[in-house]
Amino acid sequence: MHAHVNKTPPPLESLLPIAPRGLCKLVDSMLAKSPENRPRSASEVAQKLGAFSKGSDLQTLVAKSISASRLEGKPTNHVTKPT
């Protein structure tokens, strides 16, 4: 619990280097310890996320992320559909 309150999480870019820079900034801001550094509303987050989802196939993006993580030997915490 102490770390959750006091430690800054690693930047998304360090965990997923293929992620767009703007998306990394958004996620990092959402995890900011100080409320004034976080987005003010869910609609603000949704608006900013829209720029990254237009014309994208979410299933393909998730599959690429899982593949990249496995190639790097990193654990994947993605939820996948049962086959």
C-alpha cells in the first residue's frame, strides 16, 4: 500500500515502447499522484483516446502487443478470449 501511495509507476513508454507518445503521456497523466496533474473528467480521457482509436482494429492492436511482449519474454496481463 505504501508504494501505491508514494511511488510513481514506470512510464508506459518504458513498458510498451511501440505505444504512441501522446498515448503514453495520457496514461502517465491518468496515473499521476497529484489530482491536478490528472485529466479532469472521463469525457476528457475519452476525447483524447479517440485520436488513437480512429481507424484502428482493437483486436489487431492487442494481438500485436501480446506478440511483442512474448518476443521480449515479458509476461502478458492481457485478457484473451477462450478458444
